[in-house]
Amino acid sequence: MRLAKIKFHKLDKEYYFLPEFKEDDNRQPRVGDQVIVDTSLGLDFGVVCSVVDYLGEPEDLQVANISEVKPLLRLATKADFEQLEKNKINYPKYLSTCHQLAAKHDLAEMKLIEVAESLDGSRLTFYFIANTRVDFRELVKDLVANFHKKIRLQQVGVRDAARAEGDFGPCGLALCCRAWLSQIGNVNPDLIKSQDLMHRGVDRLTGVCGRLKCCLRFEEENYRFAEGQEPKVGEVIKTRLGNAKIIAVYSDRQTVDLEINGEKVEYPYAEAKSCQVVQD
């Protein structure tokens, strides 16, 4: 059996649906399709992220009960997109009211990021970040009374917030998490050591979100590939410029720093690798 992974909002997780359209048996969903799904919380708009194999064990895909997985309803239409745009008109009002009510309940630790409304207008989801666990039960009651809709409050991480708000990194490009990185994943300090970046300092390795940069994680594969194949720091090699000591290796840009007669010279990685080792 196959299942389709659907994402309803960039700050939400992915959910599983049967990869068949309830209203069109002749059309199979493809990655990137914008679809309409009848969920337990109302009619909603989503995007097909992937179609995966289900091997029969619920834990394989975190599916609690395969019999409860619903089929996709249909492909999104022009009318659906127009409805989405109409819904967005009210987003500033929703956020403003939620800000006021959060202040009323002394929830200063909540930083509201975004709001999203289901396609049928029956549900509002407010996304926020906080350093601690937040008791928002009274806030939800007030939001329901104000908007007469189902209310969902979703706490997200600071990395997710940076993805939602968008920015530019020190490289001058849009943040990877915003531009193309589908899964942020775990970025841990061990990556700094394996990539020999301890000398850079925490400030230069921290992104706009205040956490370690995502590029440390997706660049790690390149470093692992080069491990054992690259020239070693401390080796003395015979180059066309004379004997030289390798004092630094830069796997990312494929160069090494050599010390020759007291001078530091940047040298092509491939040429250094092909040179005869005179001394370790």
C-alpha cells in the first residue's frame, strides 16, 4: 500500500492520506500537487510532499490506525485559490486580537508568528514560539468566543520561526530553511569539530535564529566523503614551489594552506593530494 504525505502549512508537520482522489478515480497524485482534503478538523488545502510505501507496520510511518487514513478529496481549483486569498484578508485582524488576548492573560512569553485559516473557514491555527511550556487554555476560550471557530495553538521552534519570517544569511542568499531546505533536522555541536571550525567562534557559526547554522548539517556529508582522502594537516609535501608544510585544509573550497619558507600560500587541494609526502 502507498500513502501520500501532505503538508498543510510550512510550520506544520506532514500528515498521511491515501494516494487516490475520492472524486476522481482516474487521477493519481504527484509530488507538488495542490490538493483539497476533508480532515477531521474541516476542509483544508495542502501540498503533496511525497508518496511513500506503507509496509504494514503502523510504527513505520507513525500511522496510528491505517483504516482511519482518509483519501485525498480532489485537486485544488481556481475557486479554492481565490478562497485562500479571501481568507488571508482577515489574518492581520486575527493576529491583532490574539496579541491583545494573550496580553490580557499575561502570556508575555508567547511570540506569535503566523496564523492560518482552514479553507472552509471553520478553524484558525495560531503559531507561536516560547522558551517554556505555555498554559493557553483560557486564551483558547476567549479566541473561540471572539471568532466562533475551532482554535488551534501550535508551538514551534525558533528555527521554524526564522523559516516563516524569512531573512538573508551572511552569504548574501536567502536562508536555506526558507528557500529550499524541506527538513531542518538536528544541528549539533559535534559538526563543528568534524568540520574543523572550532576557530571560527560561536557568533560566526550561529544563524539569524540564534541556533547553529543549518549548513553545518547538510555540508557534513561532503566532509565525511572527503575524510581519509584529503591531505593531512602537519604533513610536509614536495611541491613545485619546494617542500611545504600543510597547516590547514579547506574541504569546502578544495584548497589547502601551505607554509613555504615562512610564508603562507593557498594551494589547490588536488595538487597537494598528488604531491609526494616528505614527512609526517
